[in-house]
Amino acid sequence: MFAMANQEKIAESNTKKVGTPLIPIFVNCPFCGQELMDKDKKIDSLPAIHLHAHQGQDEGPIWLSAQYGSFVSIDNMSIPDGEITKFSCPFCKRILPSRRHCDLCQASLLILNLTSGGAIEFCSRKGCKNHYLEFQEVEALTHFYDMLHLDYSPAP
């Protein structure tokens, strides 16, 4: 437990940059629709995205930052840089889908639904920074934009 708490402190301190805009993303499973935000686990002062990671013979829970552009994660696995990881929903256990490959490294881009509508695609290769937000409907983009103006700072 100490190691996990220490990782959380490191995750928080490594991502606080002055002037960096906070663009929160809130996601759910593309299969079962379950919200994947863990309000008990914070990264970058936001509820973390809770998934299950599969890398070789190793697997376990992983939490990703919900701040768009942050690549901080907390896990008990040792996923080497450059390795491709599969992720699944911790509720329905289905492996996240992919529609295309990464333009930078050719690994699969994995999909999570945005609760505001639309989707985020992120590269499955550890260390690759490629990711996209995608909106099919103008209303989803407007809702996402409106959410940016909410106050997500922690209560004093």
C-alpha cells in the first residue's frame, strides 16, 4: 500500500505545470456503458480513469489521468516503455476496441466513449503520446466545451 501511495504523490507532483490548461475527460466503457471514473483515486486532481491492463503474463488494475494531454498512470505492473498493452473494462471485462492503428508507431489506437458524447482514442504502446478526441455530433462537442468551464479544483 505504501508503494501505491508513494506513486500517487509522484504522479501528482510530476504533472503540475504552471499555465497548463486543465481539460478533463470523463469516459465510459464502449461495451457496457459503465462509467470508468474512480472518484476515490485522483491523478492530476481529477478522478482517475480505472481500467484493467494486460501485458504478457502480467495483468492488473491501472488508473490513467483524466487530464487530456497528461500521460500519468498508476499501476502495480512494470510495463516497459515501447511495449503494447491491452486494456479492458474492469466491469464487463471486454478488451477495449480499436478501429485503426497509430500514425506514429503502428500500435492499435484504443477507444473509450466520452460521457459528453464522442470518443477518445489513445495509443496502446507505452510511451507513445498519440491520442485523439473525436466528435460525430456538434452537440457532443458543445457539451464537451461546456464541461471545460466547470470548476474541477479540489475543495479546500
